[in-house]
Amino acid sequence: MMSKEHGMISLSIVSILLIASLLFSLASSKQVYYQIKRAQNTILERQAFWNAEGGLECAFTELKQKNIKPTELTFSHTCSDLAPSSLLSINSLPATGDHTEYKLISHYNNNGSREEVRKTIGYGGGGVLSTIETSASVELTGSQHFVPNKTDNKASDGKYKCKSVVSGGTVNYVASVSGTDEHFFTLDSTTNSHGGGGLGAPTFECNSSYLSNLFDPAKPPSAFSISPVKGGDILENETVDVFNSLFNKDISEYASVREEIKNDAVGIVIGTNTSDKTSGGWVKNCHTKVDNAYKNGKRRIWIDGNCALTGSVFGTSIEANNNEAVQLIIFNGVLFTKTVSYFNGILYQYVNTTLNVQTAWENLFDETTEIGVLPGGFHKHDIVTLGYNNMPFVAEGSVYIDGGVGIDAIDRTIRINGSIIPSYNKGKVTKHSTQLKWAKGTWHDF
């Protein structure tokens, strides 16, 4: 009887142990299963994360290769080489508009695994921030209607603190001897009846303190009965470095920029050979060479030396979009323009302090046949007496400009003489100078 009781007790203990072991095994299996599923989910999550980060890298590459901003229509918002468009999408904040900084947003979603990664990109090389920006002084003659950069700054009345001219020297208006009704005038929506820019009248309003009306008090325009006004849209004695603003590089690095333009499908370098120039450094028939380059689809035009331009060498109209914007660079040379009808984009000129401007102008008159353009506003004997020996840029005649003008010419004077109607257009100014970079805070910021 005792043996049977001991047997029952042993059997019960074994049963309990087996049940406990089974329960432990089941619990362990469940834990292992849970761990396996968790590991699988972690793998899927990391895959989603790296796909999202890969989307940012892919988007960055596309933006850099196309030289565009994420708000432009040509940006694909996808990376089909990495993942189907149904799984991966790339967008930006702000979602619209032209800005110097954007937050790229890459979103990946596959079978419930969702990841969103955000990193900031910045566009340097913003270029000029006014219609004309120069380290030189500015002398204005004739009739000029400037459409300024309205800027992002507003006065207390909500109207814009506009910019039309930024100068490293002074800005002066000098009436011509025989001209009438001449003046420099800053245009906004309140004065659009007086004349508009190449794309029509401006729609923004400048604060009244940022509007200028310059003329000779002895020869006042018939439409005005006020004294000349130099408003806040004209800044004088400013520190200006246009090359750095355009290319985010020091002028000493100009060769790398020239090489970049040379290798660009829409780029060309003119005037590198001595045989292409006159004895005074003028590119022979520069206007013809530029005209041919433009007609052949070149939009980034680098010119080594002096250049004289005339005629419709940059097309026959002001373009409504930025696609055909030109980046014209005159490097260490004198620039003379005579009735260049239309210009879309950024005109940049660099003048070294050692450049002999007087010799260049004298050579223009001596070798007119090979250069192809002759000034109408002054003669050879006027070069010294009228101060042209320190003027590396002279514009004559009429021209519409939509974009901007930037000139590095320290201690010089640029002269604009004629019916000039320039309008600031940031999109055209920065078309070929976006200089895309990862901003601080990304995984590239080591």
C-alpha cells in the first residue's frame, strides 16, 4: 500500500515537473518567436530608414546635376533607381517659391514600415541682391527706369525696403549736354504708369523712403516738380564682392570657375588665344562671337579680356521664364555695350586694379575695324578729359535687362548713358550659380 502511495506521489511530481517544463518551453518559444518577429520588424524599419535616407542622397544628386531647386517643375520628387515611386517620395519645405534654404523630406512606406527623414540643404552663390551691385562708383546719364529688388525686408508700414543700386563708391546723376527730360527713377506699383520693366510693371510697393528720383536740378524732367531724391534703395560706400556672392569663391579661384564653365554643356570660354585679340586686348568681333555662341545654345559665356557688344546678341525679347537666362562674365577686361536690345540673366565683370583702361579705350578707336563697334557718346580725345580712362564699363543706347548687373572694379567708375530699363530678377541672376550644399546639421556635417 505504501509503495502505491509513493508511486502516486512520484508520478504527480513528475507530471507537475513535466507540465512546468512544458509551460516553460511554451513561454520560452513564445519569447523566442517574439524576439524573432521583433528582429524582423527592426530589420524592416532599418531598411525603411536607409531607403528614406538614400532618397535624400538621390534627390540631392538630381538637384545638383540639374542645377535646380526642389520647387522647380523639373524636379522629379522620386528616385526610381532606389524604390518605386509608390513607395518613396521626396518633397521640400517650403513647398513653393525661390529660397536659399530648404528642408528636404524623404518618405518611405512599404508594407506598414514607414520612415521619414528630413535634412536641410542650402543654396550659396545667391548673386547680386540689387539691380546693380558694384564695388565701383556709378555715373548715370540719360533716362533710366530701375525696377528694384523688393527684398524680404519690410518697413513698419508693411511696404518693402527696396534695393536698386549698391555701390562701393558714390552714385551720381550727370545730365547730358543736349538731352531733355532725363532722370533716374525707381519703379514700383505706385509709379508703373511712368514705365515698366521688361516683363511689365512691378506689382509690389516700396516704402517711400526707398524710392529715388535723380536728375539735374538745372534740367528737371517735365513730369516732376520735386527736388532730386536719393532714397534708401541706393546704398553707397558699401563693401562689395560680387564674385564671391556669385560663386561662393575668392577671386583668386577664378580658374576653377572658368574651367567649370568651359566643361558645362551650355558654357563657352572666348578670348583665350592671343591671336583672337587686338594689341590692346579687345576680343576681335566679340559681338559676333557672342551672338554665335548664344545661337548655338550657350548660356554661360566667359570672355577673357575686353569686349564690345552691340545688337540683339542675346535674343529679341525679355523671356517670361528663367530657362534661357545668360551668365555673361567679362574677366579682367573693359566692357562696352551699344544698344544691346535685350538681356536675360546676370552680367558680371571683373577688373583688376592694374588694368590700363586708358590704353584699352584708345585701342578701341585705333582698331575699330577688327573690333566692330564704335562708341557714339565720346571720342578718342575725350578719354582723359571726360574721365573714361577710369571707366572700365560704359553702356550706351537703349537696353532692357531682366536679371541683374554685378561689377567688381574697386576705385573705378562705371558709366550708364542711355535709355536703360533694368529689372531685378533673382531667378535669372541665380540660374547658373545655385551652388547646392548640405547645410549644417546633416550627417555630412562632420
